Amino acid sequence: MTINLIRMPGLLLVALLAACTTPPPPDHQSQTAPDADFSRYSSFGWQAAPASTADQPMRLLDTNIRNAIRAEMTRRGYAETEAKPDLRVAWETAADERVKSNPFRIGIGLGSFGSNVGGSVNVGSPSVQSYREGRLIIHVVDAAANRELWFGSIAGSIEKSRLDADAVARAVALAMQDLPARTAAP
């Protein structure tokens, strides 16, 4: 079956517009201390969490974050321990209400079916939409020196459907993508 794109400009236009409407990827940042030598570290533990009055859903989110961080640290070669870890890991979350404005929208459609050709132009009115933006910041600290060696963060829009364990694991993996893996000491 051959598709003639010249006869189907509307389909091509719709495909191009659909490609332009995908949501932007989450904002990711990280930084490593210039003198950090990760070959010196083999284990990790957790920073003491501040007292929390969080409700049950937030405790579940914290559990999902901790499990995802544990998986990423282990994948990078660090062993979890409670007794004298080389590194301590902490995280913090924040959420803010944001407003997104679309001042003007215009759509153009063109199509054909058989020997019939049609087209349309649609102009939309301005719209304002609010959304919730969340940020996760992960800190890795030298336990002996109490000095931050690395941090990573990720920010993006929050949807309740994206707070399950799998979605949290993907977000944590993205936030920690630049954390150096454990290397053997020379």
C-alpha cells in the first residue's frame, strides 16, 4: 500500500501538530562537588528525617521515594547500612500552584477524501490554566565530614496518577542520573 502525502496534506499537518503538543520533559539539575572522590565511599544510610505531621498519602509517597532512592544507590554499587555509612542520603519535596496562560490559539485543517477537498480555520479565545508543580531534591552527604557531595533535582507538573511507585521510581532515576557510580579505589 502506497500513501501519497501530496494527496493527504491534512494528515501530515495533524501529525506535525501532534508532535508539537507533547508535554515538555521534567526539569532536571544536578551538581557534584569538584573535589568529591566517590571511590572512597561504599555504603549509604539515611539522614534523620525531620518530625513530620504528614498525612497518610504523603507517608506513602515518602516510602516510594525512599524505595526508589535505595534502588538507584544499590544499582550504582553502594550498599545500604545503618551502622556508620560512608554517605547519608536525604531528600525534600515541594509543590507550588502555577498558572499557565495560552493567550491565543489558531488551528488550520486541510483534508481530502476521494475527489473532495476541505479545509477549516479555528481561532480560540485566550485561556488560563492552573496546575501543580512539584520538585524533588536529593542530597548525598559525606557522613564523616557532614559535607554535601552531590545533589540532584527534578521538577515538573504533578498529577495524582503519576505518584504511584513506578512513576516515582522513574522520576527518582531521572533526578539521580548524574550521581557517580561507586568505583573501586585505586
